[in-house]
Amino acid sequence: MEQLTTIGLNHYLTISAILLSLGLFAVMTRKNAIVVLMGVELILNAANINFLAFSKYNGGMEGVMFALFVIVIAAAEAAIALAIVINIFKIFKSVDVSSIDSMKE
Amino acid sequence: MHSLIQLSIVVLLLPLLSFVILIFFNRRLPRRGDFIGVGILGTAFGISAYIFWSVIVQTYDPAFRIAWDFTWIDLGNVPGVGPLQIKMGIVIDNLTAIMLAMVTLISLLVHLYSTGYMAGDKNYGRYFAFLGIFTFSMLGIVLSDNLFAIYIFWELVGLSSYLLIGFFFEKDSAADAQKKAFLANRVGDIGMWLGILILYSQFHTFSFEQIYANLAAGKFALSNAWLTAAGILLFMGCVGKSAQFPLHIWLPDAMEGPTPVSALIHAATMVAAGVYFVARIFVMLTPDALHVIAFIGACTAFMAATIAITQNDIKRVLAYSTVSQLGYMVLGLGVGAYSASLFHLVTHAFFKACLFLGSGAIIHAMHHEQDMRWMGGLRKHMPWTFATFTLATLALAGLPLTSGFLSKDAILAGAIGFAKVEGGGIFYLIPVLGFFSAMLTAFYMGRQIWLVFFGESRTHLKPADNHHADHHAHDNHAVHGDDHHADHGVHEVSWNMRAPLVILAALSVFAVYSPDPLDGAKGWFMKMIPTPATVVGEANPQKGALLAATPAPHLAGIVSPSEVVASHPAAEPVAEEHGVASAAAGHGEEKGGHVYSDPRQAEIVHAGHAAHYTAIYISSIMVVLGIGMAFVVYVFRIIDPEKTAQAIRPLYLFSLNKWYWDEIYEATFIKGSIVLSKILSWFDTNVVDGIVNGVALLVRKFAFANNSFDKYVVDGMVNFTAFTVNTTGAVLRKLQTGKVQTYVAMLILAIFGYFVFYFTRLIY
């Protein structure tokens, strides 16, 4: 019981795993490219939670540093990805990832 | 270099110049350039006459000899052969000087004569070119100082005679004759070359002078049999060229050539080359080789004479008479009558050239009728030809006051002397055959003269159908296409054909050669061409002793006192002196007489002199007998020739068919070669081709196997690889959907798979 009431590492990891699963689900199943990008954000944040949780229980500051980096890179990634999506939309008149398969074969 | 040598080189090269000019430019020259041939030969004769004058008339020295040579090819030291150096050179002695003058004179006369005889021929210019190369080759043989050079010119003579004999090559008979002549000559030349090689293997030189010096010094390492063999092999060259038995068959057929060519080839040059060559190698012939030569000569002389009596073609009679006379010359050399033999060579060259040119004139006048049976009565129409032809005939028959008498008598005297020295027995066969042939010669020449020049014209007797066929067979006019056929009158020939006849007939008189009409030995010729000392003398002390013991007392009485035998006891060489009467024995050498190192030879020469009058008597009787028989048969017709021929039909046919030599060769060598070639052909088709085809089949089979391997194994592997790659690609291409989400799914699957793998490893 104590195990459950006291928030420990496992809780963080569980949350992270759920977030990752949700993110993966969004990336793999959604057709809208923007929703896929949102799934990617979820995955990144799941990783961030892991970094921070391990950082907290390990006592160092490396995890925090990594989490900050990830956030910065995620921001950059979001900017570039949205630009790509806009360009895809300009060419294909659609942001439906399942219909964009011109790289086939 | 001696000036005479330089002049002789000019003489040698002039006919070659004529050949080169005429063969290339005859069509661009006026008259097809015949004046060039005649002019060049005239120049050559002029120079030769000067050489003759300087050597024979001015120098008048039996031992005269100048030589010059240069290294032609130096191959250094050839492994297995030794030093190989081929020299070329020129030697001029009395014999060369005489031959030079003779060859160029007869060639000049033949050139001149041909301007009339060959006029209108379509290959007129080429004819003169061939005469030029022929004369060049012959002069080369005359001038050469070594065996190698002689062999080269020997072959050139063979080639040029081939060209001349087959001059009317459109006729099959002429083409066959030229092939026959060439092949028969080749057979002899092979032997000659082997003989040259035997000598070369011993002495490493081709030069006559060095070979003889080495032989005299006894450096011949092999046995005497080898030396005899070398002599006989070299003589084989002569057998081929001089038409001796058994290679005489080409000469009568060679009558297919133009008649002036017959005069050149068969009187003065080619056939004389063989005799000349034997004279050049005379000093190295062993007694055994000389015996062989003597017997072959005697057989040839007799056989050809018996054939000549039944021939009807005017040129064939002369051809067989040539063979017969060449037999005499060879016989003369064989018995050691060296001077006499060469004397006969020269006299025969002139009177036989005269006869051939005369027969050419007759054939020309008779519109190319060659069969004597349909001639007759030409005496009135052709007085010049008749006179010259008769004079030459008398010389050939050997009647006194002619040149032929002097030389033939000297040979026969030598033959008697030889038989005596050799001890009689079978050796007497040689003079007997010689005398018998002399009789036959007189007979057939008498027959020819009568049939051609006397009696009434028998042209109309010629069977009509036969006439036509015969006419074409002998017709050279068809080839040169002139228009004589319209005019059937017989007429004397023009001056350019008459002049050579007169000159040649004049040279058949005894006075040209000797002041004494009965003894050639008194003339300049026999003095200038003394018998050379042999270098292989068989040192037979017994014979030497015999000679020394009996210095021929009975002979001394018969022979003029000028014949003095200087005979010191046995071992001393025998000195013999000609010309100067009452010379003491010791003066022999000083006064220009020469010394025989070989007693046998001295003995033969001496016995020959001794037999001189015997020979005169017998041969005169024989000649009178022969001519008398001709008169009895053809003039008085006491004996009917046809009935006689019927009575002795087998003999008549034997002679008419030339002893069946052509048939014998046909049955043996020709059939033999055909059978051999058939066997070889069978072998070729079945065995050789079988092997080749077998190999081809094997290769084919192997190639097919290889092909299958290539097709199924190598290609299979390549195709399988391609197929695999293709299939794999076809499967894998399905994975590349182009959809980002599929890739993500695969990515996650891979990571998942990796984790499963990693943790499974971790657990176990």
C-alpha cells in the first residue's frame, strides 16, 4: 500500500510509458500530419519524464540538462516539421500521411 | 683486274641488257626492238672476237690462264658446315676464249636469222628478249670459275631453254615439250648438285682451282669410290643438259621450239654446256668415272644414230643426229680424247647450227612442211640453202676436207687408243659403236639430202586428209599468222637468213682449223686445248712400266716424227712434246710441251695419235659405205626402202618409235608416278584427311560439350543469381510502401525485436 501511496520512480516510468504508447499510437494511426507531429511531441515528452525521473533518483543534474536540450530541439523540430507539412500541403493539397506515398519503390 | 676480264664481264652483261630492254620495252620500240638484240649481240661478238684474238692468236700459249674473283656471300663460320664463303669469279683460258667467240657468233647469227624467220610473230619482241637471257646464261657457264656459279647459270640455261622451247605455248605439244625438257634437266641437275656437295663437304670451296689443288695434294679424305661417285654425279648434270642416254628424250621433243632456237640451243649452247662442264671437271674424274662416261657416250651415239635413220621429220633427224654427235663428244671425254672432244664440240656447233638454220629456211620456204617425204627437188629453187646445207651435211657425215672429219676422226682415234690401253675386250665396243654410228650418220644424212633436195617435188603426193591434219600439227604460221598460204611457190629465203648459212658453212671447212685436211692435231685448236693433267691419277706402276718398256715402235713409223715420247724408266712422268721435230727428250718441258702426271692419260693420248691413220681409214670406209648405202637405196633405188622396212619390220618399228624410250618412260616412271600419286592420294583422303577430320570431330564434340557446360552450368549460375536477386527484390520491394507510418511501424518492430533478442540472450 505504501508502495502505491508514495510516489516513486515506478510511477514516473509508468506515466512515461503511457505517454510513449499514446504518442506511438498517434504517430502510427492518425492520418493528419499535424496530429502525427503531436504524437511525436508526446514521445519526446515521455522521454523527458524518464530523464527527469532518473535524474531525480540518481541525484545528478545530467538528466535535467538533457531534458532542456530535448525541449529546445523539440521546439526546433516542431518548427521545421510544420514548415515541411506546409510544403507538403502546397504540393499534395492534403496533409493526409496515408495518401502521400510517392516514395514508394 | 686484267683488261680481258673486264671485257669478258661486258660481254656477259650485254645479252642481259638486251633481255631487260626487250622484255620491258619491246612494244614501244620500232620493229619490236629486234635491232637492239642484233646490235647488242653484234657488240658482244665484236668484244669476244677481240678476246679470242688476244688470247688465241696473239698469245698463242696452251697454258694461258687469267682469273679474277670476289667474295659474293660470306656467311662466316656456319655451325655444322664450317666456314661458308661463296665466291664468284671469272676465268679466261683458251677454251673460254674459243667458247666465248663461238657462243656469241652463233647467237648473233641466230638473232640475225630470226629477224627473217620470226617476222610477223605476235610475240616477236619477247622472242628476242628470251634469246638474250639464254645467251647471258650460257656465257655465264662459259666464264664461271667455280661450281656454284656454274650451277646458277646452269639452272638459268634450263629456265631460258624452257621459255624458248615452249615459245609457241598455245600449242599443247610445245607446252608438253618444254615441261619435258625442264623435268629431264632437273633430274640431271639434282645429281650435279649432289656431286658439288660431295666436293664442298671435303674442301669447303667451290672454286675449280682450289678443288683441284686440294685433290692433287691428296686431301680427299673419303675413299676413291666417293670421288668416282662425285664425278658421275657431276656428269649427271651433263647427261641432262647434253641429252645423253637415258635423259636424251627431251631433245627431240624440244624441236617444237622455233627452228632458230633449235639451232641456238641444240647446236652451240645448251647441249654444249654439258660437254663443256665435263671438260671443266675432266681433271678430277677417276678412271672408273671416265669409263662410265665413255660407255654412256657410245650408247648415246649409237642409239640416236639408229633412230635418226627412220625419222621423217626433217628437224627430228637433225635432233637425233645432235644427240648422236653429243654422244661422240661425251665418248671422247670418257676415253680421254679431251682436245678432240672439245674440237668436235666447236666444229659441230658450226655445222649443226648451219643445218638447223638451213632446215629452218627449208621449212620457211615449204610453208611449214616438215615431213621430208613430201619435199624433194628443192635444189633448183633454193641454191644457197642447198649448197650450205650440203657442205654442213658433209661435215656432219665426216667426209675429208671438212671440219667434222678432223674432230670426229680425232675422237675415234682416241677411242681406239683407249681400247688398246685399257686392254681390249669390252672396251673395243666403244670404238666399234663409234665407227658404226659414223656409218649410220653418213647414211641418214645422205637420205636427208636426197629426200629434200633431189628428185621431183612430192608435195602433191601428200595424202589430202592427212595433209590437213599434218599441216595444222606442224603449223607455226597459224600462230604468227602471215599470209604465205596464198602463195605456194617455193622460193629462196631473204639475205638475213642466207648470210648466217654462208658464214656457218664457211666455218665447216677444214682450213679454218688445221692446215692439214687429214690431221686436226696439226691445227691451232688442238694445240691450244691440250689435255690437262689429271689430279686423281691412278698411280698404276704396271701401266707406266708398260709404256716405258714399249715406246710404241710401230707407231713411231706411222705417226710423224714430231711425236716424240720421252720416257725415262717407270717412275718418271712422261713428257710429250708436240709440234717441234726431233726434240730431245729432256727438252720436252722447256719447249712448251706439257707433262702428264698420270701415265694412263699420256698413254691414251699417245695411243690415240698412233691410231690416227687407222681411224682415218676405218671412218672413211664407214662414211663411204654409209653414203653409198644412201645412194643405193634412195638414188638408184636398187633397194626399195619400203620393202626393206617391211622385211625387217620389227627393227624398223623399233627405230621409228625411237627405241620405245618414251613408251618405256611412260610405262615406268610416268605410270609409276601416277600410281604412286594415286596411292598417296588414297592415303591422303583416307588416312591424313581421316586424322584431320577425326581431330576436327573431336574438337567439335569438345566444343559442343563446352558449349553445353557454358549454357547450362555457367549461364545457369549467372541466371540463377539474377533470378535470386530478382525474386528477393520482388519480395523486398513490397516493404517499401512510401508511407511514413509503415516505416515507423517497422522501426518499432525492429527495436522491439532487438529488445526481445537482447533480453533473451541476457536471460539465458
